[in-house]
Amino acid sequence: MDGDGEELTAQETALYDRQIRVWGADAQRRLSKAHVLVYGMKGTIAEFCKNIVLAGVGSLTLIDDRIASEEAFSSNFLIPPDENVYGGKTLAQLCCDSLKDFNPMVRVSVQKGDLSSFDVEFFNNFDVVVVSSCSLPAKKLANEKCRKISKRVAFYTVDCRDSCGEIFVDLQDYKYSKKKLEETIECHLRYPSFEEALSVPWKELPRKTSKLYFAMRVIEKFEEAEGRSAGEVSVADLPGVLKLKKELCAVQSLNESHVPDTLLERLVTSTLEFPPVCAIIGGILGQEVIKAISGKGDPLKNFFFFDAFDGKGIIENISNSNA
Amino acid sequence: MASEAIKGAKVLMVGAGGIGCELLKTLALSGFRDIHIIDMDTIEVSNLNRQFLFRQSHVGQSKAKVARDAVLKFRPHINIKPYHANVKDPEFNVDFFKQFNVVLNGLDNLDARRHVNRLCLAADVPLVESGTTGFLGQVTVHVKGKTECYECQPKPAPKTYPVCTITSTPSKFVHCIVWAKDLLFAKLFGDKNQDNDLNVRSSDAASSSENVEDVFVRRNDEDIEQYGKKIFDHVFGYNIELALSNEETWKNRNRPKPIYSKDILSDELAQPNGNVDKKCAFDDEFSVSAMASLGMKNPQDIWSLKENSRIFLEALRLFFTHRGKDVGNLTFDKDDQLAVEFVTAAANIRAASFGIPPYSLFEAKGIAGNIVHAVATTNAVIAGLIVIETIKVLQNDIKSYRMTYCLEHPSRKMLLMPVEPFEPNKSCYVCSETPLSLEINTKRAKLKDFVEKIVKAKLGMNLPLIMNSSNLLYEAGDVEDDMVAIYSANLEKVLAELPSPVTGGTMLTVEDMQQEFVCNVNIKHREEFDEEKEPDSMVLSGWTQHVSAPENKDKPAANNGASTSGASVPAAESDEISIVSPTKKRKLTDVPNAPGNEARNHQDELQVIDDEDDLVMLEGNMEGFKKRKLS
């Protein structure tokens, strides 16, 4: 837990002054040694990248081979809307160019490839892996690969649909310290993998579990069953989605009122991200990643939901023990 | 529907700092096309960790203008109009405010927030207000007649300390900082004509004040080394000895230890001129540094008493040798390295006398400069919430308005907690017409005291006008020449002796033309005041007392201010904060359960943000960063 002994430079102290006052110099040193990988460069991830580049992580690697299109920059401020600039470039390249400029002390780079094609060795290069806008099987697979590495790799998934957002966190076996009154106490949390969390029977979850949790699972399943990529749904899919919801609720013995049709309708109708929600989810995710790297403060376990409709930002603990 | 409301909206942002940068970006991405932005500040290095529209190369430039240019790069076809100006400037009057559909505050001080609140009330434009400190933040919506105004809840007063705690009996490091900054620094380098309590308590019993006064003045031929040691021995040695001679004071306290330079720096005294490196060259006056001069680098280090003493003497010397022209008119500035070094060292030496643990320069700077913790993530979250509320305001979706708290620790599983806004406080002196009452000694207090301590400091007026029934007593701003003399004569007069005398029972009308804000003050004459508890010798009361009036019993909004001792979460963003005294509990008691609104069901026990310790949980040994100031 010591800060490795190295001192921050005068330049770092001046630049990071205000945040060192929040999390301390040793946390700042740990941040500057952390390597972060993100996959899927949409608006929420752009917000997240901005936050951790400003915070001063050691390096950030971006993956997204999709070629920039008009839809891509609707909620992504890292992509200049000038076709002469974005034409022919991948989203990862464009975001990398912008992010480099934010903080010269952070190494930002691009990696090409599909998430599923990377092996365990590749993930071993990182301390934090964040994936977005990809299929359910791809998320599970990436999570499992991270779990095979002997050091702890913090794994996150994040997605925003319409005015809703979801974060999943897997810190595996996580020890951290927190200040309680004058004392520093050591805490220990055990996280389930994405797969394990999703396999918790719905009827075992508390009655007040966020409706978004169930709705997101229904949409995810629908996309998987139909062979769609993430977010590739429209209002035309609503009947299919509602049918799947009925089936899932029946199998899981969950009252259908926990997955309101109106919520599902919102989630399939508008596939564009809502920029204020990107800012909120990207902000919360940034904070969580900083906590996980610095080992300071209570991390959230293990889902976070935000819906602009009711304005609530809720933490749900969805794990086998539910402890 | 939402997108039409957004496209047609004309919004005013006040502040282009931490929240402002995030907000401007999110507004632009969300489809807003006409945004005006006011900020008087220029960009500093310590902004760059979170104000992401700014780069190193922009340091020194206008925040509003650079923010505009940066956002136009990813949204080239929208209109952003920057004003590098103070929102309190007269050009931003009620008519200016009336052109906007909504005003969004991302401010860093109470004064400006109150000013904007009044203009929004006068112009009848909705205000979305916000603030952050560390991981905490809040967004509130203020719509005239519909929800409470920004000033319906009394705001916590800036923290002040009894004078004798500072001058004679410090028990915390912050007391030493206040002493070093507001007394010693001001005495040595500030305006000589300012009142200064540095010696009053410790010496008036023993020697005439004129003699003591001489100690601080450097004689023309006086060697700077000798002068420094003389000051050192006087304030850390002699003054402590004097204080010790007052046995009564130390009956129940630990006795302080006098410190003399010869005891600390005995080895260096052997050398004729000390051992500081006088060849050290500095680029400009703001890079003059005692740390650099002594080869000390890490601002996080905690210095020994000897190191503090060397820094003290070296900083004092450098002020006279390198910044001589500043001496006599300096005020403490947290960005003045040499001033921070001097204050840190002086506070630490004083702390050593009183058995208080020392602090690093980094920490001392935070305390002395009232520096607020700030991170990008909280500002981003808050900006997102502001835009969500703004869209509701534009759609006039009153039922959906929420104030939202961003918490560090979840409360009932929530990190972002929305709460229904309160109704206007019927006895708010700002948005209702409730008179205030003022206890004051009308035979002793001058009109000037009333203007400074009440009208400006408490009522937050910028350009006040004061009337006693139909007689004008005072008016600030542009007035005719013949009136200037009358007003300045009035200022010096005791209230009871004004041309139209102000005595017990008088009702004064105080008005700010720019804010279009009027309030009435009932004067109550009172002879005596407690010097420590009521240092202004005036007690203003009114809207806080009235709140639990019986007719308000079933009006929850009126209740919430009265039944709690404190105010809401007065989070605030950025550097020059004037109040950030975080987190008095705000219990949302007696809030009606709106049918079908599950958010309301458990609010009896709902408490927004707990105790102060939570705030600084990651930096446990730093005290709260409140405004600390001698009254």
C-alpha cells in the first residue's frame, strides 16, 4: 500500500494539485503506473477516457476498428465532425488523437482487432479492462480471460441506451482501505464474474431490484438470440422483445411487472446515447476505476444503474451469496 | 418534443470552470444551439486536471473564450457567446437576464450565486444551480413561485474564530495558519494602516503599543538578517513569554514554549551571514522561492522546526531583497509561492510552541488558500444532471423537477439521489417580501457599519440604496456630485444622528437597483453586545426565525429550513471558494408522500450526506476546507 517510494514531479504536483487534495499523493502515484484498456468507443466511453486521462493514468489503450460515421459523433466529443478529418479513420484512431492532447503525461495508443480475438496474454498487459457496445458472449469471454491472469485485472462493462445506463464491476478478490472516523480500516470484497452474476436466479433477488437490471438482460438475450450486434435493435423488434420477456419471466418465476413494457419500449426505440447520461455514467465509471487503482474508498459492488426518467443512480449487489 | 425545446432555447451559463467546461460540452452534445457564457477568470495550471477544454498553452487566457473555441471544434455550427467579465458587472442587468429561457450556474462563490439568484427572480427566469466539492455535488432547480429560491435556506456563515484563540490560545493548526496569514503576514508585508491584532492581546499589558509597533518596521540601515531574527525572536519568543506571564490563561491549558532563533539555528549563527545561497537566481518575482533557495523540493514533506525556521528567515529576507516594492501592500495569495512558504513556516513554528503537530506546505497551502478539492468525474456527473433538469425546465415539466445529490457513500443504495424540490419559503426575505429585523446600537453604530456589515456582507447587495421612509440616506454607484458629499458625510454619522434619524422602531428600506431587489429592515435598538459571540455588534434576524410559524405547519417546504440547524449541502466548485462548509444534515422530514411516487416513501429517515469526516475520507488528516477568517 505504500506509494512505491517514487515522488511526484513538480509538474505532476502542480497539475494534479486539486485532485491530490482529494485522494492523496500515493493514490496519484499508483494512478500514474496503471494501464487501462477500453473497447468500444461510443459516447460513454469517450467520457470515461476523458476522465481517466485527466486524472493521470499511466497509459490508455483504445480498441475500436469501426470506421467513423455520422452516428458515431452524435454523442462523442472526441471525434471532429469534419469529414476531411474523420474520413476513413477508425473510431479508436480519432479518439486517440483527441485524447493525447488532453494530458501530455498519459500515453494513449490504439490496438487493432476484435475483442474475442485477444488472448489472455494480451489482457495481462493491463490493470483495468473496460468493454462497451459488444455482445453478451464477447463480454463474458473477455471477463473470463481477465480472471485467468494471476494478477488482479479490474473488469468493467458499460452501456448506455436511450436515457438509461448500466455499469458492471468485477474486482474479483478485492482488498482496500478506507477511513472511518480517525481510523483506516482494511476491507475485503469478493466479486462474482459477469457470468456468475447473470446466473443468479431472478426470483432470489430482492423485490426492489432495479427494473433496469431485468430489462437490460432481456434486450441482451434478444440481441444474442437474433445474432445482432450490441444496440442493433429498433422499435420494430418490440414484439419480439416483449415475447422474450414473457418467456424469461416465466422461466425465472418473476412477476412480469418487474420488467415494464414501457421501459423495454424506450430501450429498443432510441438506440442513440443521450449525452447527459453518457456524462453521468462515464463520470461514475471513472470514479470507480480510480478507486480500484488507488485501493482507496468503497468500490461499488457490482452493478450501477441510472435512468434519467426518475433521476436515481442505484447500486445493486447481484451475486450468488448476495452478501 | 424535447429536441424542439432544446433547439429553440437560449441559455446563459455563469462560470466556465470545473462544472462549466463539462456543462458546455454536454449542452453542445445534447443539441443546444444558443449558449451565452460569462466568466471573469483566466486559466491556471491547477485547472487543467479537470477543466478539459483548456491546455497548458491557454494558461493566462479567458476561460469563457477558450471554452467556446474548444467546443466549436466538435460542434462548429452552434452559437456560443463568451463574456470575459464579472457577472456582477452592471451590463448584466435584469433586461440582460430576461433574454434567456434558463440560467445555469457553475459558480465558485456564495456572493455571485446570490447575485444571480436575485437577477433570475427579478427577470423571472428559471435557475439551475450546482456545486461540487471532492466526490460530493448537488444540482437544484429554482423557479420563481414554484420552488424555493437559492436563498430560501439560510447559508452557513463563513467560519470565524474568536480573536483570542488566534492571538493567544491556538489549539489547532488552522488557528496558527490564520495567525500567520491574517496577522503576521499582513503586519510585515501588508498595508501598515490596517488594524491588526498581532500584538494587542500579548503585549498591551506590558508595554506601550507604540514601542511594540517599532519592532516590525525595518529601519533603513538595518541588516536584513538581523531584522529577520529580531522579528522571529519577537513573535515566537518575546510574545510567548508575555503571554505566559498571564497565569490565568494557562490554568487549564498547556503552557506554550517560547522559541528563539539562536536556539534553533545555533550552528548557523556561527557563520556571519547564515548559510543561505544568495546566488540563487529567479526568473520573475512569482518564482522567488525560499524552498528553491534552500534546495528543498517536495511540498509534501513535513519540515523540522529548524527547516521551518530557515524557511521563515529566508522567505522574509527574499521579500525585502527581491520583492521590496510589494512590501507594504501585499495581501496573501495562495498562488504566491513565497507567501505560502512564509505562512507555512510561521504557522509551523507557532504550532511547535503550542504543541500542535506540523503540516506540509502542500497541506498548509490548502488550508490558507481555502482550496477546494476538485475532481473531473464529479463535475462531469453534475453537468449531466444539470442538462437533464434544464430540459425539464424548458418543457415546463414542473412535476419532474428534482434536486439531486451526488454522494460519496450510497444512501439507500443510491449514489445519485433525487429529491423533490421544496416550495418557496414564505418568509424568505429574498423571494418573499418578509422584513428582516436588526438589533443594533443606534447611538454608536455608524451608517458605514450598517452598509458594510449588513447590507453588503449579509444581504449580499452590490449597489445598495438605503431609505428611511421617503428620505434617501445613501446610494452607491453613479450619483450626482452634490449628493456624493452628503452620502459620504452620512456614512460617517451615527444612525441616531442622521438627517432623518434611525432609532428603535425605524423601518429602513434597502434596495439594490441592479438586482432589482428590495427588502425592509426593522431596527431594534440594543445597548450591549457580546464581543466574542457578536463581533459585528449587530444581530440580523428574520427569515430563519419565522419559519416554524403556525400557519406554515402543513407546508413542508417552510419547515425544512427551520427545523434543522444548518442548510443544504453548500457544495461549491473551484478555487476561490468562500463557503464550502460541507454537510450539515438536511433532514427531509414531513415531506408529503406524493401518491405513486416511490421516491418519497422512506424520506422520514432520509439524510443527505452525513458527517464531515466522510468528506475528507481519503485525506484523513486534512481539516475541512472552510473559509476561515478572522472576523
